[in-house]
Amino acid sequence: MPPVSVRLRRGSMVAVLTGSLLVPLTAGAAPAVGPAPYVSATPSPSPSGPDVRPLTPDVARRLDTAVLRVMRTANVPGVTVGVWTPGQESYVRSFGVADRATGRRMTPDLYTRIGSETKTFTVTALLQLVDQGKVGLDDPIGKYVDGVPNGDRITLRQLAGMRSGLFNYSEDDGFFKALTSDPQRSFTPQQLLDYAFGHPVMFQPGQKFFYSNTNLILLGLVVEKESGQRLGDYIEQHILVPAGMKDTLFPDGSEFPRPHAQGYTDQTANGKVAETAGWNPSWGWAAGAMISTLDDLHIWAPTVATGELPDGRRMISTATQRQRLITPATPIPGAGYGLGIFNVQGWIGHNGSLPGYESLTIYLPATRTTVVVLLNTDIDHGRNEPSTLFGEAITEIISPRHVFNLPAAPAAR
């Protein structure tokens, strides 16, 4: 069985390739179920295509049933789901509780930690610098950051595409002990890199695909060096403000705007379930520290998938976006990974997971359909991330030709 620390690399499509420890919730912690009274039914401006079923009342009822089934099966406290297709009714509903102790209901207006969806913002910032001629995708990382193993050979493209060969710092035993012994502690980017660089490279650059948070820490440093701004400030000024994402932020520490849900994890030193709303996400930094909301992720899904801002301006150039969406195959059937973004059976986007929270934000270009799922636990069910279970259940109903399906992790040896 692998060390518990391997679970801290989750929040990516490839987490399903690794075994992980699973500690069940304590008895009496079953979620309250049934949709909260928050339903959006606002028509959008243009028609849908044939690949997505219209959100009729019958389809909405089937979605309710599917979401509740996953909640019960995976023991999820609370979840919010949004489905939008231009020209159709939208589906926005919350189920269960935001806080088990108080029974406070889950609602669509809550802030949430989005984990590895942060990667889509960091890589977007990098690609803007590519458009500005400040960096090149095929530049070696050693041009910008000293001390990187194979730094003269690993390119920015390989870092963004998870093909660098660098060890994932969040799988380091020393890192896991440091985080779980004091979840409120702050980590610097250099400290995170030190954990990674204490391990030999895993393979030569470009040789294979391996998801590593280390890659994004390095890209965050590149953005800071070449923009002259702190990463969070750059993302706010050049991505969030132009996109109109007023409720998305890159926290400096453990701050968490209200209202938000309590998070529940078993990624602890003793394996017992803990509450995580006050944990400091600095250990994820450019790979996983950001906070957002359902409405903002609804904006972000088509923006990151197309490179076009809501007002029609380009966020990144068409040529650069085209490179971003080249998604070479991964070891997961039907799934490819490009530059900080995946394509799973036609759905483009990313998922996120860090202790206590999971998210999924995906976009189907054929019909311009967006799906966002937000939940307040990261505890696996049968080696599956619960966000994946929701994504599969939802897309089986709305887009049976494009089912968001990631296989369970193989049993640990």
C-alpha cells in the first residue's frame, strides 16, 4: 500500500492512476439529502447541438436522482451542480449540508477552494506572456529558475503538459509530515521545490506523462519573474478582472471569504477525518491555492477552453490557444492532457482536489455546454474521487455520447 502522502497529489485527472488510502467517515455522518431550493432556469441566447440532451423537467429529475445517488454512495456531505447550455434551461442545484455540525445547507453562493483548477489560471498567465514575447514555450526552465534538475533540457511546454520527469513534491514523506503536523503553516515556493529536488528525476524530459505539482510551482515563478508581479496579482489583473470573475481570488494564506462550506478530509497524520476550512493552501500555491464560486467557474469554463473572454476579446491568441489544446494521450483511455488543461471524452477543463474540497469545471465545445461540480469532501470512494463520480453520473444523462469517465485506480501492490 502506498504512503498516505500520495493522496496529496490528487486533484488531477491522473490521480486515478495511483492507489490511495481510504478511511471511511465515522458512523452518524450521513449527509442530509434532497435539493436545496436554489434552481436557476434562465434561457441562454443560442441553440444547442445534438450532443447534449435538452434540460427538460424530466432530465432535471434524472439529474436530481443521479446526484443524490452519488452522495449516498460516496457519503458526500454537500454538493452544488451547475449545467448550462446556450438556448436551454439551466440547472443549478445544491444538495446536502455545508456544515455537518450545524446542519447549514449547501447553497450555490458559497466560496470554495478549487485545488488544481488553479493550474488552468497559472498556465493561462504563462501563455499570455508567450503572446507578449516575454517567454517561449520551448525555452528551458533553467533560463528562468536556477537549480532545477535537468533544467537545461526541461522546457516550459513540458512543465505545462506534465512531461518534465520531475518528482512531485506533494508525494514526499517529509512534506506530508510537515503539512499534517501543522495544517495552518505557510510554505514558500522554494520550500516546495526543495522537497521535490531531493529526489532524482523520474524520466527524461518529454519521455512520458506524469502529473506533478512541482511543474506548476516552477511556472508560477516564471510568471512572477517575467511579469514583475506577484502571481496572485498578475492573475487578478490580467485574467480575473478582464473575465469579470469578481469572486475568485488567490489567497496569501489561510483566508477564506464567507460564506463557505466546511471541508472534510481523511488526509491527516492519523487517518481520522478532520475539518479543513482553516487549513492553509499555500502548499499548493501556483498548483492549487485558489478560491472561486459556482458563478465564476461558469464564466471560466468557456473562457479557458476557447481562449476568448465573455466580451469577445481574446484572453490568449488563437494560435497559442491552438497549442494549448493539443492534448496528447495519457495512460488513461479517452483522456488527453495539453497545457494545463485536459480533454476527457470531448470535455475540456480541469478538476481540483485538496484536503476537504473537490471541484470539476468542464466545457463541451460542440454544444457550448458547461458543467461545474463543487463539493466539501475529498474522501475517496472505492479509489474514485467523488467529483469524478458526479461528473460521470451527470454526463451519462446529459451527453451520453461524451461521458466524463475516468477509471478507478488499480489496486495498490
